[in-house]
Amino acid sequence: MEKLLKGCGTALATPFKNGAVDFDSYKKLVRRQAEAGIHFLVPLGSTAETPCLSDEEKVELLRITREEFPSKPVVAGAGSNSLDATVKTIKLLEPLNPDAFLIVVPFYNKPTQEGLYEYFSAVAASTSKPIVMYNVPGRTGTNMKVATALKLAHEVKNIIAVKEASGDLKQIERIIAGAPSDFSVLSGNDDQTFPIMACGGDGVISVASNVAPSQMVSFVDAALSGDWKKAREWNYRLLDLFDNCFVESNPIPVKAGLAALSLCSAQMRLPLTEASEQTKEIMKATLDVLNVKS
């Protein structure tokens, strides 16, 4: 079977204006992604500041994403640290017809591996939509191990991918080696896209592509086509951007970059705060070097 998810998917940021979601700017951001040839979009993830969004805002953001990006996959973030809350969010968003749901490893609770298996199995059973698991122990406090990821990949029909942000390349290699042929392994860290794809991974769910979608598409397209010389050149060219998108907590620097491009404000919702002046200067200089245009 053809894999649903390959290439570069953008973990979309949510713009704010005077404390409210700036839906007009968001629409322009989605159109910019589409025009850059991005392969898929991921609204309502951690980059979107989703814990600070109301249900009504989530629905409208997904509606806009689907409307402005009709012909390629849209993967909606719906995970929490409660099975009941996750299923309720899936049911809230299903009428907007996302192509899949991104479900993060439950945070704070620190579940066992058996708990992770049972949780993801139950989430998958609650919907006919495909599920993308998201392993990011730096944010959740729990690492989904290789055996758990592969058991879910092989045994649960509609679990079709994993976004792997453990940072452990050996772990990710073992998932790639043991996964079903129709299962996607996606980097969750921009700076590990090259090695993961070189090992057989399928792409990245990217933060950096919020500000530099065309450059990220060129990078990932080169890797997908097996042009490793070109992909390596892009990787080295983009390394500073990858690093600088995390000089403060994501998505603070990305918002600063979008503001430098006059695409939206740099505003955040508490507990996150707007980028420092130093971060704003770093992002502006980084985008200037890459000749990123709005």
C-alpha cells in the first residue's frame, strides 16, 4: 500500500492579534505553505500552542486548513494525557475531515509501555481515521520504546505512522528496520531529518518549514529522490535555522521569524511569552542569510 505521509509536513504555528487568534493571517500562512509545495500540513500540534486554544478556535483553524489545502494530507493534532479528552477532541474535529490525527504520547502521567500500547489501541479504535503516534520524551517525560512502537504498527490497522522526536537515532533506525512496508517513520526534529531519511525514514514534521517552506521542500525532495549530495548541501545550509528555531521554547522563535517576514505578529499566549529582542535579531539574520521571502 502507498504510504499516506511522505516528505515535509509543517507543524503550523497559530498567529495571534490582540490576544485573539488571527484567522486572516493564518489563512495566508496556509496559502504560503501550499504555494511552496509542502507535502502535508499538521495544524493543532504543540507548535500551534494548542493547549491554549478553545474548542471553537481549534475547529476554525482546522476548517481553514482543510479549505485552503484541499488536495494534500492534513494531520490534525488531537492528543492529550487523558483518553477521554483525546477521544472527545477527535470527535470534535472529525466533521472537518482531516486525513489523520496526530496523537502525542501522554504527558505528565508517565505511563508504562503497556499503558502506551493500551492507550494508542483505544484511541485508534475510537475512529476510522489513521493515527500518527508522536514520541517526544523531552516534552512528555516518557519514551515510547521500539518494541511498543512496532507492536502498535503491526497490530493496529489504522496506526499508520510515527513522528519520532526521541533524538535517539539507534532507536529510530530500529523502528524503520522493523516497521511494516506501509508505515511511515517521520523525523520530529528538523536537525535529524537528513540522517533519518538516509536510514530509510519518510520525511519530517517540521518546525523550520513555518518560516522557510520552499527551502525545506527542496531539501526533503532531494532526499526523497535519492540525490544525497544535494540533500546534504541543503542540510548544512539549513543547520543554523534548525538550531535557531529553538534558542527559546518552540514556537517562540518561529513566531519571531514570521513577524520578521511581516506574515503575522510575534504574539504568544501565556505561559509562553514573546521572543526576546536577541531572538528576534537572530531569526531575522538567519532568514536573511537563507534569502527567505514572505
